[in-house]
Amino acid sequence: MRKIFFIYCWLITLPIMAQHISIDGAYYFPTAESSGLSGVYVVHPDVKPTIRYISNSTADIRWYRFDDKGTVGKIEVLGTQSGNTSTLLVADNERAGDYGYIVEQEGVGTITLWLATYRPIVSCSVAEVQDNPGEQVAITGEGIGISYYTTAARKRYVPRRVAYTTAAWNDATTSIIENVPAESLATVNADDELSLPAPYGTTTFTIIDSIPTAWGASPVQISTEQYDSPAIFMRATAEQKVRGALNEAAELPASGFGGSAPVEMTFTAYVNGNNYYAWEFARDAEFTTIDALYAEERLEYAFNDEGTTYVRLHAYNDYCERDTLFEIHVGESKLEAPNAFSPYGSPGVNDEWKVAYKSIVEYKCWIYNRWGQKMFHSTDPAQGWNGRFNGPIVPPGVYFYVIEARGADGQKYNLKGHINILRSKNEKHQ
């Protein structure tokens, strides 16, 4: 959570290169570079402020004033210069409305600022009509807006600090934590309205007005009634089971999840409140057709079909919806059988007969001796034959395999062949 700090004191100083502006008893707000202003100074409505400019140069200093029409209509006003310092006493007739001021010094540069009159916040409440309550919440009240104008004559407002509670994710406990204290700078949209991103859960909003501290008064806090936010906090996780069979070509895709089928996944949903949610499956990223839907918090699923399956956690209520998308890629199948191996001839090298495979979802394998006696049977392509039958290693010679299988791409395999068991004459049956 980002924290916003306001810096204030009886004397506000803004350094810009070798120039300094100070205004007694003013509260300073930085502004965006696009405003053309060095900042906004908020002053008490009953105080006639003095703007003081200090430089490291004694060159001539000139002052200008502009209004809501921007700097194109600026007029020169007279300040008092003494060496490298110049002061401008704001005239009484300028207190009826707010103004911008420009101070220029040859060879040093220009500072442009806006002087805004303070408005106390008298009341605030959550707006009865919310345009997009799942994303933003609007708060209305008297005194919310303290306006200023950019050098291009665009009206803007000093932001307001708002405290509330919301939900947040806790990595340590893998859970959503409710009622977490938070603060943010709210965007003021009008004289009587501000907005901020919708929090999660039930909360009250407290506008914290620290501006009066600039002239020695106490901060002001004013709160709304309780508000039930419809915003959805959602976190979705996906975990793929990793198989360790060396004879399976199980390389992972460059992005997303998948590889050799079956791709076994575990999906977990975390959604705040009583919002509806479900896992949706589709073969196209736009979810034109939803092939399957599971309203489960924890879902275990094996993907057995070649191609890409899109899985999203979709949560919604009457005002808001959220999606988190995962891609599962299943590769085409492959199945090959070796024709020889040497059990215990060289320990750890070619001492087990195994197929090489990828994306095999159905598998049956039988191995027979020359008399048709079954030596081995398996339904798992990761499992190999170690050359034993009822304990001892079978004699060297020729054996025969029969494999019936199906790939994730629908390809059927009917493989038949012989296996040569090789062993040196010096080896004994074990």
C-alpha cells in the first residue's frame, strides 16, 4: 500500500535550481509537470500573503499575475527587490479570487505558482448514485474542492487525503485479509465531489484535512456513513504437477502451463465476500463457447486433449466482475519402443526397457517370450521392464511386445515388435 506524506510548516520553501519561493502560513502541494506550475500554495482566506523570492543572483526580478484564462493574459505586478531577494504583497482586491503568479529573473529562470484560498470541509457523504461502483466510489460534500488553474487555463483541484479500510492479499498466509487500514490521495472532480478507487468490503471514508496546520490550527477529519463496496478482490493461482519420468518428453511451453499430456493442474480461487465465482474452460481466448464450468474453490483437473485450453476464474456480482486467465498447452503425441536392452549388464546403462513417449493418455503394454508366456504388463508408459519374471532375470534372447495406446491428439498406436535381451556369457542369472 502506497503511503502519502504531506510536508508542512510555518514557512514553506520550494527550491528550484538556485531559486527559492516562500510564503508565510501557506500549505504547499506539488503539481504535475503538465500543469506548468511549480506548485499550489493554499492560504487562509483572512490572510493577505506575501510571496518571497530568493535567488543567488542580483539581476532584475519581474513579477506577473494571471487568472483562469492562463498565462496568455498575464499582467505585470510590482514587487520590491533588495539585492537577490524580491517580495510581492498580494493586493486586497486579489483576495476576492485566486490567482497565479510568475516570477522571472534574467539568467536564472522562471517560477510559476498558484495561490489558492482555503475552503474548509463542512460535510461529506457517499454519493447516492455511483457511475461505476465496482471500480470507483464518489464522495460529495461542501468544501471538498480547492481549485486552481494551469498555465494553459485548465481547471484542476488540490487532492484530498482519504482514510478507509479495504482487503489485501497476505503472501505468508495465502489468504485475503479484511479491514486493512489504507490511505490514498483522492481525485477531486468538482467543487463538491471527489473520487477514489473502490475499496473492498464495508468501510467508512474519512477525509483528513491537514491544511489548517500551516497556520497553527488542528487538522480536520470528517467521515461518511458506512459504505458496502461491491468491488471484488480476487486472486487465482495455478500449479502444475511435475512428473519426473526420464522417458517422457515433458518440456514445458515457453509461456503458460502444459507440455506432455496428461497435464495435471490444481487451480485455487480466492474471492472476497459472497461474490459468485467459477472456473470456466474454453478453446478460444474470447470464451465464445464455454466448454466446462466448475464453481469450486479448489479444482484439480487433468488436460488430455492436444492444443490450447483457456481457463479463467470469473467472479461477478450486480455491479462488478473480475477475470484471471491461464493458458494450458498440450503437445502432440509420440510413442517409440526400443528393440534391445541389457539388464544388469552395465548397471545404470540401458538396464531397463522403456518406451519414449509424449502426450500418451491411454496405454497398455504386454511383453511375451517366444512361447507366448506373458512376462510383463503395464498401463503406465513411464514404467519400464527390468527383464525379470517372478524374481529372476529372464534368459537372454528374443522377446516380443504388443502396445495399444492413444495420444492426446487422438492418434492411435498399435505397436508390435521384438526385444533382444543382451548379456555377456560371464554373467549369471540373478
